[in-house]
Amino acid sequence: MIVCVCRRVSDRDITRIARQGCPSFDDLQMDTGVATCCGRCESCARDVFHKATQTTVAHCDARPMTADTLASSII
Ligand code: FES
């Protein structure tokens, strides 16, 4: 699932990077750009990152945002 539409970052990307030892959400943002544009994905991205660093399975409970929804919220 795409978590960050602006930067095209998926939950798999976040989980992989977290499990590779990314020490903080700030570092994840530096590596991927997640949540650095409109910011609407930040809560979900933080949730996925947090779970990936604490469990073997990351899961996001947030409702996915469609591109149309995102676009209408920006314009
Ligand atoms: S959806 Fe992630 S910064 Fe816009």
C-alpha cells in the first residue's frame, strides 16, 4: 500500500528501511522524503515505522487515501 502519495513511499519501503536499522522517523524522512510534502501521511507513516521497529509485521490501521482525495485536499 502506498502510504505517501506525494513521495510514492509504500508501507513495504518504510518497513524495509526500519528493519535495516533506520534509527528514527526523521532519518526515514531524510532517506525517503515521506511526509515532507503535504504531510497528510505522517500519522500513518509514523505508525508503520513504529510497528516495524517493534514487531515482525507492520500494519497500518489508517484508511488509504486515494489520489483524487489527496489532490482535492491540496488544490
Ligand atoms: S502524502 Fe505524504 S507528504 Fe503528501
